[in-house]
Amino acid sequence: MIKYIIYTQKNCIYCAEAKSIFDEAGEVYEERKLDTAEKVRRFKNAGHTTVPQIFLHIGGFHELEEFFFGDDVSFKPDIKLVEDTKPLKIGSLSGEKKVISFAEKRALVKGRKLLEDKDE
């Protein structure tokens, strides 16, 4: 079974956010807490310096084969639909482009409203 393995530490906001993303996406993950000095030492000796560290666990040969080659999809595109579809414009309706931060993108995806800047 394919799952994610996430190494975390207590009171880590990025660890909590990463787990939140997994939960929202409905993904299976296994949390491995770095809650002892020995676990932290082994983690650092493996070359890791920050948490969370996230790994995709696929399994053995058969799971790897299924991961790469399973669920073949036969897809025949509707060429007329593709030709008739007008490309989407990026930016606001006025045509101006607005660059938004990663936090703003996450807020949009989650349906959250960020606090407005004090200068505006």
C-alpha cells in the first residue's frame, strides 16, 4: 500500500500544516515523531536538518510496478472541444496581473481570508 511517511517534532507549525494538507487530501500517512534524543541523533546522522521530512513509501517490487504501470488509462481527446475552447486569461478581469504569495494561494485553496495589510 502506498503511503507517506512524515518525520515531525512537537510544536512544529510546518509539521502541523503538512499533516493538515495530507488530511485535507485524504492521503494515508504515518507520522514518526522525533521525541527522544536518540531519534533526533539518528535523524541528523542521516543528513536531515529540518522537519518535517516527508517520504513516499511505495512498498516492494509489485507495488512499484503497480505505481508506475498500473491503471492504464485509454484517453482519446475531443479535438473539436480542444479547438473550440478559448484559453483562460491569467490575472484579474481588467487584465492586470497580480502576483500572490504562497500563503495567499493556500488561503484561497482552503477558502480562508487572510488579514489585510495595515498599509491598505
